[in-house]
Amino acid sequence: MMRLQKGFFRGMFAVLALACSASANSQGHGMDESDRQAAKRLATYLCSTCHGPEGRSEYPLYPNLAGQQAAYLEAQLRAFRAKTRGDEEAHDYMWSVASTLNDNIIIALAEFFSTKALSPGKPGDASVIAAGKALFEKGDTSRKIPPCAACHGAKAEGLSIFPRLAGQQGQYLSRQLTMMQLKLRDSPIMHGVIKDLSGEEIFSLATYLQSL
Ligand code: HEC
Ligand code: HEC
């Protein structure tokens, strides 16, 4: 991770937060065109420094936002703001970003990123991908692991609050599954589903999903 640059990002964020404070004061009204403009500015000058142009990430631990489900993006920005995503990366990188976002800007940011074109999947080892695909589609009934596809969609495209996983950065996915197992990331729905996944299974799931 780009730890040395944290101060730089904080400083830049302070400037942008100030620039957007006019719309940040509009809490309580419906999302409107000024929120859309503020969200576009934030996305272009702040979010893109880590999440890539239009949310197509170039770093394995920074998730793609482009093409992600809008309702999921909204829920996550609220979760960072409420600090229920409590792992170290969330704390170091997203808490301060999310703390200054009001509900209207959150909705506008989610709309912005969800409508952007996806980044292409990355190839990986065929046998690892096959193992991940089998677990994703069928689960493992003997160990009470449900098929991931039941919630995340047959092609991992996601729906509403169920995130798209297809084409997501593999290292980011592995890390999130581990953080949810450790309950550092709060997710009542996922905790039970993944509690018994081995490190190897997490790796094959992430390799499969990244390849889509
Ligand atoms: C300094 C780097 C940095 C900046 C700037 C940044 N992010 Fe993030 N963001 C991250 C990291 C790192 C994560 C992964 C956190 C984790 O591992 O828990 C993340 C996670 C997220 C997630 C969760 C994605 C998912 O799939 O669950 C969303 C949504 C998000 N960021 C939105 C934004 C938005 C919107 C902005 C701009 C307003 C922004 N981020 C600015 C680094 C950044
Ligand atoms: C019962 C529905 C359900 C099932 C089954 C399920 N998930 Fe999820 N998953 C969710 C929800 C909902 C979230 C969003 C987190 C939240 O809001 O709690 C999520 C979040 C995730 C995330 C975080 C994505 C991100 O961008 O940060 C990953 C990774 C994930 N799931 C992988 C899996 C895998 C792998 C399986 C199968 C072993 C699986 N899920 C099965 C409902 C489900």
C-alpha cells in the first residue's frame, strides 16, 4: 500500500472538502444536480487517486468501484462513516474520506461509479479458477457452505445490496473475506457463510472472481 502518501492524501482531501462544503451543507434535501456536480469533482480529484480513473483500479488492494451496484456502494460509504468496516485499511484510507460525506453526496457518488464501464478481468491459473468456480456455483453442502451465486448472481454480477464480485481485484477480495472472517468488517450475512473457508479456498474464489 502507498503508506508514505497518506499525509499527501489527507492534505488534498482537506482542500477538496472545503471546495465541496457548499453542497455538504445541503443535508436533508433530495439529491440534486449540485450534489451530482460535487460528486463528480470528488470522484475525479480525490477518489481516482486511489480507485483509478472512473473507479477502474490499478492497484490490487484498492477495489474497483466502476460498474459496482449503486445500493451496495451507498451502504459501504455509510458503513465507513459509521466505522462498522473496522479493519486497518478501512480505518487508514476510508474513514476520513467518508466522515465528511452527507447522504446526498453518498447517493450521487454511488450513482456516478455504478454507471461507469467495468475494467476487464485478469487471467489466472486454470485449475485454481476451476476450483473457485465450483465452490462459487455449488457451495459445499457437507460443510453447510451455500453457493455464493445464490446471492451474488450466476456471473457474480451482484444485485442491489449484494455486491458485484466479477472482475474485482483478487487481493482485495481475499483480504475482505479474511477481514469478515475475523469480524473486523461487520457483515451479519457473510460471517456465517464464510466462517469455515480455508486460505486456499479464499485464494481460489478470489482468483476465479478476478478472472471474470
Ligand atoms: C487514500 C486512498 C483512497 C481514497 C482517496 C479513497 N479510497 Fe475508497 N478505498 C480505499 C481502500 C484502501 C479501500 C479498501 C478498504 C478496506 O480494505 O477495507 C477502499 C474502499 C472503498 C469502498 C468499498 C468498496 C467495496 O467493494 O466494498 C468504497 C465504496 C470506496 N472506497 C469509495 C470511495 C469514494 C467514493 C472515494 C472518494 C470520495 C474514495 N473511496 C476515496 C482507498 C481510498
Ligand atoms: C446469503 C447471501 C450471501 C451469500 C450466500 C454470500 N454472500 Fe457475499 N455478501 C453478501 C452481502 C449482503 C454482502 C455485502 C456485505 C454486507 O452488507 O454485509 C457480501 C459481501 C461480500 C464480499 C465483499 C465484497 C466487497 O466488494 O468488499 C465478498 C468478497 C463476498 N461477499 C464473497 C462471497 C463468497 C466468496 C461467497 C460464497 C462462499 C459469498 N459471498 C456468499 C451476501 C452473501
